[in-house]
Amino acid sequence: MHRNCQRRKFHVGEIRNPLANSPSPTEIAPLLDEYAKHPPRPLTLSTLLSFGRPLTPESVLNSVGYVLSEVPRMFGWRVRALEELPFIVGMNPFIAKILAAHRRSFQLLATYPTVESLEDNVKFTTQLEALVQTHVNDIPIMAKGFQECSRYMTPEEISSFLDAAIRNRIAVRLLAEQHIALSRDLQDPDNRSKDHIGVVHMSCSPRDMIRMCGSFVSDLCEATLGASPEIIIDGQVDATFAYVPVHLEYILTEILKNAFRASVERHYKVHGSSSTHKIPPVRITIAPPPSPVPHPSVLSLRIRDEGGGVSPSNIPLIFSYSFTTAGPGNDEDELGGGPYAAQHVGGSAAIDHGPDGSGSSPGGSGNSPGLFGEIVGRGVQTGMGTIAGLGYGLPMSRLYAMYFGGSLDFLSLDGWGSDVFVKLRCLDDAGDVEI
């Protein structure tokens, strides 16, 4: 299949009057106080899936009620967290821009009228899609802000704040995109995918996702480094499980970016760039849940490369934000680079465009182009280019894996290669686990 890859760069640019068109702190203070009385309710997978089991007008209206109840609280709590940052950090134009956007979104949702009909929901869904798009570049903008303010907060404080902010962002987008997908499915039942419940693919194939992400990363690696390793998939290659495809795409793409770059660069170091020796393959093993299946069941992946591994002194740093050697121009001094977390490999996101020009994820719901904004289709990297060089790939991958109760662990054999172990909870077996 021909892949129409276009380079997409994120330009932070000059930010003037970042608080323009944003409600003032005093204007929304009463609303924030009201919503702060009760934190967001823990979201369970059974609740998330229940709005589509079965999919009816009533279930969609229940879904919109849940979104209007919980998402404003999520935005409100992030507004408060941003306001409580040290003054000099909060004055940074990039951080101020994020705070202004969160205040606007909080006010919009907290004051939105009750949705009482499917006609009302069509209007609300349009607003919700626009809101999701508004926050497309939140993470790279925030990353730039904390990069500039690193001297005013400890690495532990920054990591703690970013972990909470990214988890919050995942939750907001998951709720919003689940409601958008369910609303679309109800409006257009003929094009509804039978094996999807909103954004959850009930028979997601890790093999297919690996092939898609591997093809994309291979193209980037070839363009950037002139070569790429082969991917070998073994284990139970036909296994499927219920999962959110774009989450798995993000995890796989970031891990493969690291494995490909490490493999090629070590090969060049050992054999030279003109060598005819074959680059060692990246081997991915799929291990399905054991039988009989315990609850909740877990699907496991092992991604193994022979890229030289990581020195023991750097192992504690690989999940730290801003730990990277790569970036636009490979400016290690500016980016606080380290020796492994290769977030570059091409430095841009690529999107597969359908006939109408919209993104469509081969691993996601084909009738829902645009799901998850910047992480849909081939652009699942949540700003593969926009975050490139900021060292967010591995820590964000681990957050995505852990979000549904899974895990991501990294093991290194220094001088030989690395293994990444990913365990992902099967969502149809997770019951009332809180997310």
C-alpha cells in the first residue's frame, strides 16, 4: 500500500498576549470553587464501554451527561494545578498559553447547557471536536515551557507535574473521543464497525499494528539514517485482544523508533556505514493471556534489539522527561540530551490521508477519521515531530501502557542490546478497574 508521508513540523513561534480571549482568574473562580468541591469520579472501563453496550439514543445521551459532568472537573483540576506552579514558571509564555486554553475549555464545558436531545448532541459533538483540536499541541508547548523553566523546579517536581498532566490529558481525550465515536456510530449505523465500541477495538491485532508502525518507522529511519533493520514477529502472531488502537500505536512507534535508531547506529559503529553486513533485526514476540484465562487477562509483547543497550549509569534516566540525544539539529546542550532516548528518527509525523484528505487509522475505527487528533492514523505519535528531541517518548509510552493497568519495563544488556517488555490489559476483561 502506498503511504503518503508528509513532513509536519510544529512551530512554537512567538506567543503574544497568551491570556487573550481567556477568562480571567476572578471570572471563573466561583465556578472553579464549585467544581473543586468534588474531584472527578474514578472512571471504570465498564462505565466507558457501557455507553455502547448497546448503542442507543438513550445511551448516547447518558454519555454526553457523563462527559459534561466529568470533563469540566478534569479541566478545572488542571487549571488549579497550573495556577499553583511557582510564579516565575507560570509566567512563562508557553505555560501561560496552556493555562489560558484550559481556562477557556473549563468555562465552555462548565457553563454548557444541558443536552436533552440528539439534535442538541450534534451541536455539542461539534463543539467537543473543536475543543479536542484546540488542545492538540498541549504537550509539546508544555514541554517547551518546562524546558525553559527547568532551573526553577527540580526534575522530580517537573516529572510529577507532567505525569499528572499527561494522565489527565489521556482521560479527557478518551472520554471526549469515546463520546464522539459513539455519536457518529449512532448517526451513521451503516458504516459502524461491528468490532468496535467507540474507540475500543474488540479484536485489535498486535501483529497488524506492529506491521503498520514498523513500516512507518522504517520509512523514517531509511530517510534519516539511510538504512533500517528488519522486523521479525514471533510468538502467537494471530492473537487479538480488546484495546484502544491509538494507544498501542503510540507505544509501539516510540519503542520502534528507539530500537531502529540504536540498531542502525551501532551497526555503523561496528561495521561502518558502507558495510554489506546485514543489520540485526528487531524481534517482537507476542504472548497472549495464558489459558485458562485469569481475570483480568493480559497480552504481553517483548521488543528486542541488538543496538548496544544502555550503560548502567544511564539506566535510571531513561524514563526521565527530556532525556534524549536527538532533536532538531541534535542540539544536546539546549535539550539536555542523554545517550539513549532517541526521539528523533525522522523528526516528523506522517499521516495517511484518505480520499477525502482526512486521516484514517488502519488500526482504529475506519468510520471515525480524526479520532484523537494528532494521534490518529499514521500520526499516532502524538507529535512524533512535535515532541521529537524532547525525550517524552519513553515516559509517555509507559504512561499509556500503565493507564489501563498495564506496564512497560526496560532491560538492557550493555554492549549488546535492549529488551522492552510491555503488558497490556485486555479491556473486555478488565471489569470495574479504575482508569
